[in-house]
Amino acid sequence: MNIWIAIGVTAVGCYAVKLIGLLVPAGALERPVVKRLAALLPVALLAALTAQQTFADGRTLVLDAKAAGLAAAAVALLLRAPFLVIVAAAVVATAGVRALTG
């Protein structure tokens, strides 16, 4: 029964967040600070998620094949490679490290 309570609370919370977003006045969204934050926030959240998924395992810091793949993707990005080449570099590096380390 607890799972249904959690699902209900989550549904109500999602609806409330959507409603609050619709009630924000348009003038507040046109401010330069809000526009700048709205542009930067998704990038910051994606970077935090990538770092957490790559380097964390519970409460410990982990440097494994995922870190090598991220490093290869960063190098390909710095070289201004196309997106598919960046993804391919990350996949090859990750697979290579996993093949070497077992």
C-alpha cells in the first residue's frame, strides 16, 4: 500500500509544479537574470548527472572504464569532432578498458 501512496504523492507534486509554472507572471520570465539561469541550468544539471554516474558508486569515488570513456569523449569534443564520432570514441575507449581490465 505504501507504493500507491508514493505514486499518489508524486502525481500530486508533479501537477502542483506544473500549476505553479503556469501561474508565474510573464514579466518575471522576461528578466535577463531569469533568462540566463534558464539557459545555464540544464547544462549544469546534465554535467552533475554525468559526473555522478561516472565517478560515484554509492558513497565511494570510482575511476573505471566509464571515466576513460568520458575522457575520450572530452578529447573528441575538444577536437570539434561530430557528435557521432564523440559517442563512438567514448564507446571504443570504454570497451577497450573493460576488455583490458576484465
